[in-house]
Amino acid sequence: MFFNKEEPKVLFRTEPDLLDFIPQPIPARSVIPEWFKKLDSFYDHEETKVKQRTIKRCPPVLDAMVSGWLIPTVAEINIVVSNNGEGVSWYTEFDRSVIEPHSNEQIKGHPDLPKPPLKFINYWHMKTPPGWSTLFTPLLNREQEFFTPMSGIVETDKHEANVNFPSFVTKEDGSYIIPPGTPIVQAIPFKRGFDKKPEIRAFSNDELLRRNLNQRRHAAMPSTYRDTQWERK
């Protein structure tokens, strides 16, 4: 088994001749964006002169940023954008396909049209434990300089084929080099099985008391969530 019962693991596989040749999936937590690294945890409020927290002290922002893996481009790609973004051509010295075109008719009415939809080819197969799917999404709280992928969810515990990534180039007209290893998507595994029909109701009196108490604690000590409720990912 490639995972144990206590801690589910993800397996990435590729062709034997590509294993030591193409960039590997990148743990999202290993490449924190520079803007976030440089951000101070606190700043002086202009009016009150009291130190206030920045989002560097906000666990939800960090958790989104470090979740899952970044799937990279396999090679350097030269792209040429023309006709106000409606034309995109590409060239690479990699001996396999790196991008393939999509028909506009496949996504008729999509707000990013008339930019051409392109499919980035992925040479890594992602395998998750039984009952786990994967959300493939644009990078969370990170800039994507060259393109924006569409989001999708795949049952990666069952699907035995590689998942490719439909995307839109976002650059203005010109020629650009996409370096090898440029992240295309963020792949975040999650466990299936929650009830699709939520319970919708008002707070009970006891729930209101607990909610209000938590809000007062948070107002008095803004790090309450981080210190008492957050679980390090």
C-alpha cells in the first residue's frame, strides 16, 4: 500500500523516462510567496497608534496558501500572444506535447472568451486514498503571471489517467517565456462523503451564547482563533 491507515498519503507517478527529467510536484508549503514572507505581522494604526495584526497572523490565509501541491509545467515554453489576446501560439524544445488547443465551442459563453482556451498537458498522475478526491484550482493567494487555469474536481482515487488543465493566457500581445517548473494549478485533496443537504436553521439560545462569548474573546484577544482553535496543517 502507498499510504497507511493513520495518515493518508498522496502518490505522484510519471513515465519511467521522465522521472528524473521533468520538474516534480511542489509541496505548496515549501514555496511561500515573497510578498507574504516580507509582510510584517503587525503594523501601527495611523490614528490609534496601536499595533494591529496583518493577514500574516491570519491562519485561514496561510492554510489556503500551504494546502496541497503545485503542479508545474514540464519544460520551457515560448508563447506569442496576438490580436488583443485572441491569438496564442507556442513553441518548446520538449519532445512531447506541452499545450493543446481547446475548441471555443466547448466553453461557449465563458466570460474569458474570445481568448482561446488552452490545455496544459500534465505528465504526473496523482493517486489519492479511497474516498479522497482532488480539487485542481488556480493558485491560492498567489499571483499567476502567464495564465489562469479553470478549476475542477477529480476522483483521483479511481481515475487512472493524468489530469490536464484547461487555462487562459492572460498576457497582453507580445512574446513571453514560461520557465520550466512554473506552477499551473494547486492540487488539494479532500475527503468525500459529507451530506449534500445542509441543515438550515436559526441559532439556539445556547449556541448564541457560545457564539457571542467567542466573539467577545476574539475582540479582546484577536489571536484567540490562532491560539485555541486552529490546528496546524
